[in-house]
Amino acid sequence: MELYGTLVNGVLIIIGTLIGLVFRNIPERIKTTALQGIGLVVALIGLQMAIQADNIVLILLSLLIGSIIGTAIQLEDQLNRIGQKLERKVSKENKGNLTEGFITATLIFVIGAMSIIGALDGGLRGDHEVLITKSFLDGFMAMVLSSTLGYGVIYSVIPVVVYQGTIALLAVQINKWIPDNFLDIFISEMTALGGLLILAIGLNILNLTKIKIGNFLPSIVLFILFFFGYHYFL
């Protein structure tokens, strides 16, 4: 079953989020310290991912143009408005910043080598070991994030399942039109771009910056287009 690992990932994120919400009534100083710890770890993960970059120019162009597009259409503000509408529908209580929790968790859970490689392994070889390992990591992170950022974390399940599930379902055909060595390069470079966004999240959590991560999301789509265009037509 191609989607087994992806479904396990989604379930453990939900379980982790619910546990975090149940045990969120802890002293504010402990929450602050825990959030700082998360910020440090997230920044470290981002750095580890980002140093894999080889084609810095391609990543720079993607981030530059993507951020301009995101800022022009006010993407983060649009996401905030959607989150606020959803928050009003779900609950009248103020249980946390839904949008912050959703965006932060989504970028942490979706962007990275484990998501891509795990989904490919599940679709191509029926091997779900990578995604199951990622599921436990995501579940733990969801528990910690939801205890500090609120229930918006649980909605990250949707993009996680859609993203990884799509890759897994297409993986059966993907090796017919993308050579293995080319795919390895793409995964490495995509991970590096994702690492920069993850690093920005870590800095925001530590209150060192106030980067609008949502405005940088178009850079992911642009990078895919630039990467394939660069390697196929140049």
C-alpha cells in the first residue's frame, strides 16, 4: 500500500497534537523555555539542511522572486485571514494562534529529505521505514508545538498527507521520466531551500527575527520550475 507510511505520519501528528493540547496548562515560563528549545532545534535542523546546497544562485533567485511575489499578493496576510476565519468557526475561545501553528508545523513536517525520500520509497519499493521514522519525530514535535502554539498544528496533517501521498502515488511512474542521479540532485537542492525556510522559522521562534515565512512559499514552486528548466534546457 503506497500510502501506508503517509497515513501513519498523519495519525501520529494528530495524536501528538492532542497530547500537547491536553498538557498545555503548564507555567508560562516553562512554555517559554520549551519554545526556545524548539527554536534552537529547528534552527539546527534548518542549518543542517541548508548546507547541502550546491546551486546557490538557483536558490537565491527562487527566494528573491518568490518573496517578491508572496509580498505583492500579501500571501501571509491571506493565510492569516483564512486562519482567522477557520478559528472563528472551530471555536470561540482563544486557544492560540491557529495560523502560526499551522504554517510552522507544515513547513517543519513537509519540507525536508525525509518527506520526499520516504514517499518515494513507499511508492517505488513499498518500503515505509523512512516515513514511519519521520512519523514518530513529527508526532513528538507536534506534541511540543501544540502545547505552545495551539491547535493550529493539527491542520498541518492536510498538506502533509496531500504532499507525501501525491509523491507516493506518482512514484511508480516517476523513475520512467526522471533519471535516478537527476532525482538525487533535485532532492538535495530542494532540501537546502527548505532548510533556509526552516532556519527562518527557528529564528522567529527565538524572537530574533520577524520574517514573514508565508511570503516565501512561492519560492518552492519557482525553485521546482527553475531547477527543471535549468537542467533540461541549459
